[in-house]
Amino acid sequence: MKNNDSDELIIANKELAFQNSEKVKREAELIIANKELDFQNSEKKDRAAELIIANKELDFQNSEKEHRAAELIIANKELVFQNEEKERRAAELIIANKELIFQNEEKERRAAELIIANKELIFQNGEKERRAAELIIANKELAFQNKEKEKRAKELIIANKGLKKAEDDIRKLNDELEQKVIERTSQLESVNKELESFSYSVSHDLRAPIRAINGYTRIIVEDYADKFDVSGIKILDAIINNSKKMGELIDDLLAFSKLGRKQVSLSEINMLDLVYAIRDEFVFEEGENIPEFKIGALLPAMGDQSLIKQVWINLISNGIKYSKYKEKTTIEIDAHQTGNFVVYKVKDEGAGFDMEYYDKLFGVFQRLHSQNEFEGTGIGLAIVQKIVQRHNGTVWATSTLNEGTSFYFSLPSISAKI
């Protein structure tokens, strides 16, 4: 019994010794664990402090980013504003450039018109001087006739006084026109107003002496015809005819000068209807050669109908006039399209002309046939050219002497823009 208790006690002591050993070991492990825990806590504190610093740095960086983002937004807005300002200024510059181009074109056009007007005035002055010289010769002839024919002396003196007055009026008008030329050359900006003044002068100042010459001459013919011989009557008839031609010339000059000021009103023109209407308006006297018209398919075009009507009238009348000595008068009219333009043709089989003198064809007062052969003032084709050019078109011709002439002119098609 005792042995058993002793064994159990030994075992218990061993167990206790083992447990004590385990406790010591665990205490050592616990000390190590506590040290490790203290180290880890210390590490955690260090990391927490570092994390706090990192968070502060991150907050500072975020604040900097937001500040820079705000600055970038402001900079972008400023950039957008500057771009809009640049675009607005660029648009204003484009508009200003277009306006400048338009003004330059207007100045060039007005300068060209003024040059043409100056050339016309110079030519008119030359014509007037030539006619004044002819009148002086006529006066000398009349003075000679006065000496030879005493019975007609008083009547011829009255006529001479009328002619001298007309000559003085013409010289006075020449001085006024020369002054107007100087003023127009120095003042291009007022060219339209000055041209209107010129038209008024031509319409009134030139017509008065022409009417006076015509009237006095007709009085002489009607009241004193029995006192003149055949030569005298022939001279008086020549004065009447030339004064009539001068009146026609003034009318054509007025029409030509007004073309530069007339506003071109564009609309679609039914060219076939217009040409048929013009054909029906021609009136022919009994015995005249009635023309045969061959009218093809005429395409419509854009233009001012009243002006284009004048183009057709002038070209068709031209073809009829220069065919009057032919056995048969044929006027052929047709058209075709080229690009954005419609080209119209008026062909006759009349007298034609030498193409060597083509450069004179559309000039004012330029004639390729004598006045005795074919009547006219030499302005009709110049009017045609000016009207067509105002429509941005072109006019030209081809001809063979004694075989006929073809006139062509182009106008914008209805799909084109002037």
C-alpha cells in the first residue's frame, strides 16, 4: 500500500516538476512573446506615425492637385476665351478683307468706266471740232453764194447768224465738257454724279443748237426754196439730214452712258418667248426684203430682261440691215450651253466684214462700212458689249466679207451665280 502511494507521489512530483518546467518555459516564451508584442506595438506606433505623416502628405498633394486643377480650369477657360477672340477677330478680318476686295473692285470698275467716259468725251470733242470746221467751210460757201446771189443775202445772213450761234454754243459746251473731264479725272469717287450731269448736258445743251440748226434750215427750205438753185437745196437737205443724224447720235450716246448706271435686276428669262416677241415687233415697209427667221431651241438664262431684249434687238436689226442688198434675208438664231454659261448665236448672210478690222467692231463710233452703204451711229454693238459685260458674259463675232456674220454672246445659266 505504501509502495503504491510512494510511486504515485514520485509520479506526481515528476508531473509537478514537468509542469513547473513547462511553466518556466512558458513564462520564458511569454516574456519573449511580450517583448515581441512590445516590439510590434512600437512598430505599429512608428507605422501609425508614418501613416499620419503620409496621410498629411497625401492631403497636401490632393489639396495641391485640386488647386492646380482649379488653375487649369481657369487657364482652359482663358484659352477658350482667347480662341474665341481669335476666331472672332479672324472672322472680322475676313469680312474686312472681303469689303476691301469689293471696294478695290468697285474702284477699278469706276476707274474703267471713267476711262471709257473720258475717251468718249475726247472723241466727241474731236468730232465737234471736225464738225465745227465743216460748219466754217459751209459758212464760207454760204458767204460766197451771198455775193453771187444778192436776192438771197438777207435769208443767208439769218442762217449764218443761226449757224454762228450754234457754233458758239458748241464751243461753249466743249469748254464745259473739258472742265468736266478734268473734274472727273481728279474725283473718281463722284463719277456717277458727274456722269448724270454729263447726260443732262448732252440731253439739253446739245439738243438746243441741233434743233436750232434744223429749224432754221427747214424755214429756209419751206419759205425760200424757190430762191435757191439745185445746189443750194442739196446743201440745205444735207444740213437737215446731218442734224437728224446728230440727234440720233445724241440718243445713242445717252443710252450708252445710262447703261453704266442702270441697276441690273436678275431673273430667269424665257429666251425663246422673248425672241419670238421681238421678231413679231419688227415692222417692214412694202417692198422691203422680209427676213426669214430660223429660231432653234433657246435655253433660258439669268439676266435683266429689258437689257437683254435690247441686245437681241440690236443684233437682229444689225443682221437685217447688213442683208438689205441680198436677194434673200435669213436670220438664224440658236443656242448651246458651255459650263455655267449659255451661248446664243445670231447669224446672217449679209455683207459681212474683214476680220482684219475685228478690234474696231465693238468700239464706240467705229464703223466697218460707210454711212452711205448702211445707216447707223456706230454705237449699237458697243451697247451690246456693255450690256453683256454687265452680266459677266462675253460677246464676239466671226465673219466673212460678202458672205455673212455670226454674233455670239454668253449669259449665266439658271444654275449659275453671278
